[in-house]
Amino acid sequence: MSVFRTKTIEQSLADTDEPEYQLKRRLTAIDLTVFGIGVVIGAGIFTLTGKVAAEYAGPGVVFSFVLAAICCALAALCYAEFASTVPVAGSAYTFSYATLGELIAWIIGWDLILELMLGAAVVAQGWSQYFVTFLDEIGITWPAGIGPSSSTSFEWDHVNVPALLLVVGLTTLVALGIKESLRVNLVLVAVKLFIVLFVIVAGLFYVSGANYDPFIPPAADPVDSSGLAQPLIQWAFGLQPQTFGILGVISAASVVFFAYIGFDVVATTAEEAENPQRDLPKGILASLAICTVLYMAVALVITGMVPYDQIDPDAALATAFRDVGQSGFATLIAAGAVAGLTTVVMTLLIGAIRVLFAMSRDGLLPPGFGRTNPRTGTPVRITVTIGALVAVVAAYTPIGKLEEMVNIGTLTAFALVSIAIPVLRRTRADLDRPFRVPLSPVLPILSALICLYLMVNLSLETWLRFLVWMVLGFLVYFVYGRSHSRVGAAARAEAARTTV
């Protein structure tokens, strides 16, 4: 039996009407846009902007954000076409099942689970750092023994309690219902955007034109890395990422690209959109556009306030305001980070839950696992399981460089969704496509190639860990998923009827 069997679009849509697996359609275009902004604007705007400006591109990091936004926009166009054509939970997993086959869909689904769960755990740990910092700013000291740890090794006697409590609280909220979650998300995103805009406007008063000269600093030495820490492209071809100069701006684009990760999670809520054909493309593209403008504005402010070679890479915004005599703004920035990262963790949890829900409904994982609660309209069992796993990882695990696994997972999904666009155009030209990627297949292929380039810039150890996770996924599929697939069962039943 072929492992590349596909699930028809019609069957995917029909599955959404099954009472045991039915999600409630309650989200508008505004909800989806806020949802996207909630997951994209996170730690990146508070730390990554200054770090990349200081270490890679200087004020030219603005161009890096533009380049990264163009890369993301290409992938976003592909997601928008798929989400409007196949408005079913599961995002890239569902799209791949309809075009590239069951095994590829499984790989993407398994990959997305890793990306979203690990991403939620990583951000929860970052949230705990900002939470403790915020408490310090207002005169409250959190006990070090139950706070965030700087250790890079396992410490089973040390529990990151703030991260644990955050994940438990958000898991409870997500289990209560998608609309309830989005109401809280809306409030927190509003707080986050207010503080980001406040920082931009306030920072403009302390910008010095002299700090923009040179806007793109002269080229410096390549990034020094060796062994398993070196990028795959360096190991294979000897090409090292450059710092500063034009190549530094390009290298920085591959770093700041990850500040945009998250807009694709909007597609996982396709079954919960009131008008998915119209609202999903709007939500995906609008959230990406708003976040791009905010990133560029923050980059201009931070590099205008402080010379790029004096930017603190760990706390760029807070330090910049202290340097100009406005240390009180550090409290506001910490509060913004706490609100901002809360929405990111919640959105990543929702994304992981919806992907696992789609895989369970298809029989690739136990079907009973994915049944929705009639009252809340959410898959409570999956929600609790995902929340528990993320809570344990966030509370006990030193994430370190495992953060890059979030990136490689995302880029893999982006590349396969991009490839799937021209495939579905050829195999199902009859489908109604409310939104269409322009210049197909050129733009989708370009999107896939850019994703591949960014992937080979990740470290060897990230690739090795990713391959281990994929091997584990193959074992689960061939031991359970392949024989329990609903698509496979339907094919066997059809074959039995034709032989009688």
C-alpha cells in the first residue's frame, strides 16, 4: 500500500462536519490578525533587533528585516492560497496530505509538533526571565531557587516555577475555548503594541543622526564557528557567515528571519474561522505586514539612540533608554515583554494542539485522543497532554541551542508548502481558489529555495538533532500510523469491494 496516498480536498472538508471532531467557527479577520501579531511580536522585538545590529549589520539591520520580510511574504502567499482553498485545521500537515502524500504529511505534522511545542517551552523560559526582571524593577525579589536558571545542564532539583505556572494557566485557558483564549490574547496584544509604539515614539526624541554613519558598517571578519556549531553550508562548502558590509546584512537577514516565525500558526485555526476563504488570507498577510513595519521602526530607533557597536545585545531597548537617562522606561519595557511573550506561548500551544488534532482525526494517531468536548468545542485531551509536556520541558530543561530546532522545523514546513502550491495547481486545477499566489510556479519555487538556503545556514548539531527526531517519527508512523490511517482503511475497503 502506497505511503504517498493523498487525502482528497473533499474528504478533508467533509471531516470538519463530524460531530465528534467539530471545532466551533467563531473567529473573524480581526481575530486572526491579532492572533498572528500575538505570536510574531515577541522576544525578537525586545532583544533580537539590538543583538543583530550590534553583531552583524549595524543600522543596516533595517534592510535585513526587509529581506527577511520578503522571504516570509513569499511563504505567506503560499499559506494564504492553501488556507483559503483547504480551510481545515492542521496547516502545512493538511496541505501536504492533499498534495504530496501521507508520508510527507506525517513528516510535516511530526515536524510541526516539535516546532510548536519546543517553541512554546523556549518562549515560556524567556517569559520567566522577563517576569523576574519586572518584579525586580518594582521591588519584589523572586527566589532564585525556583526561578529561571542560567545552567546549560539538567538540574532535576531546580524547577522554573514561573514558566511552569504560565504554561499551566494558559493550557487551562485554551481548553476553555478558542474565543475565550482570543479575548485574552486581544487584551495582551493591545498592551504589547501600546508599549512597542511608546518605545518607538519616545525613542525618536533621543535619536542622533551621527549614529547612522555609517549606515552599513565596513565588512569585518566572518563569524567564528567550528565543529558541530558551524553552519551546514560552512561544513559542506567552506562558506562562513559574514559580519557587517553587504554580506553582513544578508547574514543578518537569515538571523532576523526567525523573528517572523509564527504567522503560519494562523493557518492552524482554519476550521474556526467564520469565513475562512476571505479572512484567512487577510489574517496571515495583515499580521506579517504590521509586524514588519514595527520591526523596522524599532531597528531605526535603537540604532539611532545608541552607536551600533555600543548596543547591549542582551537588553538592547532597556539599556538604550538607561544610556539616555530614562531608566524608568526599563520597567515599562519589561512589562511589555511579559505581556508580549504570554501571547506567543498561548498561540504556539494552540497551534500544536490543532496540528495534533488533525493527525488524530485522520487516524495517524489514536482517534479518541482528538475528540472535541461538546461544551467547549476544543480537544481537551490533546490540550492537557500538550500543556503537560510543554510545562515539564519549560520547567526542567535547559533549552540552549535547541532553540534552532524550532527554526529548522518551521523552514521545512515553509519549503514543503511552497512546493505543494504548483503541485496542487496541476493536479486539481478545478478547485475554487479565493486567493491565488501570483506568478506561480516562479514565486513558490523561489520561496522553497530561500527556505533551503536559510536551513543550510543552521548548525550541524541542529541538523543531527532534527534527523534523530525524524527517525523517531518514522518509527511511530510505520508502527502505528500507516496501518490505522483512515485514508488507508478507505482504500482497503474500496479494494475489497472491487474484488468481490
